[in-house]
Amino acid sequence: MISPDERFRRVYAANFEAMLAYATRRVEQPEDASDIVAETFLVAWRRSTDLPPDDEITLWLYGVARRVLANHHRGGARRERLGERLRHRLSGLISADPGNEVAQRLAVRDALARLGDVDREVLTLTVWEGLQPREVAEVLRLSAGTVRTRLSRARARLRELVGDDPPDAGHVLDVLTATAPEEGR
């Protein structure tokens, strides 16, 4: 009687090439085929004590490989849908020519640098991170009233430094001059 480990080694040696050929013909990237085969034999290893008889093992492995491939393809479809959603979302954030925004970005960076540390942090937490003044107050350990006052002053100072009328394009300026989300007092 041979041990389950020895039987697995024999099953692997006898079926590896067939499983690799099967997987290679069913995936787009050759490196994916090796992943499919590895996972197929991982299932066989985990179930080595209850593998089917020798005359049924190859067909059983094909069935396992088929299910592994199905999972692989479903995962690929999920990754593709996620990638498409991310591309769509990012396309709204990225302008066609980032060079158009360089002057605006530099002006905003310079203006932000000229604000006090706390005012700059209040402004960026509110506008860039989308936090409510009460949330900014919690982060900075200030009162909500103090945050509202500093936010109002920081916006006014930023408008002085950058100007009220942003040029045509300007993701950065539009974001920095956006109104804060409404909040109940």
C-alpha cells in the first residue's frame, strides 16, 4: 500500500503536462496557466486522502481545473469591471493636458504656503478631505466655532492671494474655492 503523499507525487507526475496543456489553451496569458495548474494540484494535495481511483483521477483533475478556470475568469471579469469604474472615475479628475494647470497649481501652492499652519490645515481638511467643520475641530482639537472662523478667514485670505476669478480651467482652484458641505449647527 502506498502512502497518500506518494500517490499524490505519482498523480502529479502523470498528469502535470496534460493539466498545463488544458489550462494554456484556455487562458490569455501563459503565466495564468501555471497558476491554474498550481491551484488544481493544490486542491488535489488537500484532498490526497480521498482522491478517486487511478482510472478516474485524470477526469477528476480536469473537473477541478475547469472549476479553477471558472473562478479565474470570474475574477478577471470582476477586475476588469473594477478597472473600468476606476478609469471612468479618474477620467473626470484628470484633465486632457495637465500642463494647462501648472500656473494655477503653483499659484495655489504659493498662496497655501503663505497661510498659517492651522488655517491651511483647516482649509485643506474641509475642502480636500471633505470634512465638516465639527469633524475638523475634532481632528485639530479646536472648537467648531474656532474652525468656522478660521475657515472663513482662510478662504478670504486665499481669495486675496489667488484672486476671485480663476482662469478657464483649474481643477485646483475650483476645488480650493468650493463651498464647504452644509452642516447643522
